[in-house]
Amino acid sequence: MLNSSRYANLKRFLLVVACGWVFSQQALSQSLSPKGVEDYHQIMGNAGIASSQFLNGASSPNVEQRVAWYEKAAEKGNEEAIGNLAMFLYCGDERPKDTQRAFELLRQLSELGSAPAPWLIGITYYFGDNVPQSYEKSLPWLELSARRGNPHAVKLVAEMYDKGLGVPRSQSKNMWWLEFAAVHGQQRAQLKLGEQLFRKAATENDFIAAYYWLLGAKSQGANIDKTTVKLIESKVDSRKLAVIKEADAGSGPFRWSKWDEASVIGAYIFPCNRHLENPVLAQMVLER
């Protein structure tokens, strides 16, 4: 009988071999003609290769065939297939809706670390989209998506704490989420945070913090009120101000990795036709 250490090593070896085989087959498919690629993925899909099953589903003009391939790939844990299958069932644009099954798939994706999946569950409860409206049920899902880098979820969560939607009003939590978005390079959050800190500023450090965020928003194209900037500069020691200006003129105070909305959110952020008719979500589309 294999001991646990040898068994673990064998599992790792087999996984490496399997992954290497799949990648080699994918590389081979790239050298084929379009018809050859189609035939190749049909063969590989029938052989149980999840990536080919997903591609067969994505390229199929027939909805039922598409769903059938997605089902096969989803059973093997292919995240793209799980997501696309969830969208078919969630939206109901091309086939009857099945919100319960869609939620099961979205929860599965969420457990795999997805940011879009909890966002979709959250906005479903937020707007009462095919389920009873509930801010209380919406908030945990939106917070989870927000912590995974979805700027739209951050915006809704901050507003929920600001307005007391489903939770007691909390300016401290509203500010926390606002700064969370600002730290990740969201221009509107930087501008709003800088303006709020300026209005509440009582000490030199308060003015410096407001100045920092306003400079960040300005570096990303925001229009900053010149009178506000001059007033802040008058509240800061000239030597400190010189250091800040020198740093800002060099490379700017911001060295973070900004959220890449295309990769973080993908096609799932507003997947259904009805979402584009929602004024709140439509405004987010325009702001992207």
C-alpha cells in the first residue's frame, strides 16, 4: 500500500502529466485550419476534455447543443462553462429561466473565488430580480464581490452603509469602502474621498490626506477645484508641501495595480438584457 507521502507525490506527477497533455493538445489545435480546429475540439470534447467541451459550447449556433456542452464541461469544474451555463439559466434570454439552478452554479463559482458570481447574486436580491427584494440578503454577497475587486460592488456597498439600506447607517463603514476603492485606483472614489476629508479637515495631517487623494484623482484626469487646492496648500507646512510636490512631479504618489475591470468582471457584470434597462446599472455601464 502506498504511504501518504508517496501517494501525494504520485497524484502530483499524474496531475503534471495530465496538464502537460492538455496544453500540448491545445497548442496543436492552434496550428490547424478552422475546420480542423472544429473537428479537433469535437474529438477532444467527446473524449472528455473540459476545455474543448467549453469551446464546443461557445461556438455552437444551437442553444440546446451549447447548453449540453456547457453541462459536460461544468461537471468537470470548468469555470467558464459554469459561468456561461449560469448566465443562460439566470437571464432567460435564450431559454426558460431557472433562478434556483443558476444560484447553485453561481455559489459554486463563488466558492472558487469568482468576483462576478457573488455580484450577480447580490444585485438579484438588491433589485428583487426574480426573487423577493432584500437588502439584508444582498449585502453579504455584494461585500464578497467588492473584496474581490469589483468596483461596482464597492459602490453599491458604500451607498448601502451611507443610506442605511438593510443595515444601520454607518459613515465609518461608508468611508472604509470608499477608501478601499480609492486605494485600488478608482478615480471617482479618490475624488469623493479627498473632498470628504477636506470638508472634515481640522489638522495639518487631515489636509495632507485630502491633498493626497485629490492629487491621485487629478493624475487620472479628474477636474480639481483650484481654490480648494490652494486652501489646502496654505494649511500645510511649506517644507512638507515641497516634498509632496516634488514626489508628485516625479512619478506621482500612486504605485498600486489598478483594477482591470475586463479581467475581474468579464462578461458577467451586466449579462442580461433586462440589466441594461435598470437605471442604476445602466448608469454604471456608462461610467465604465
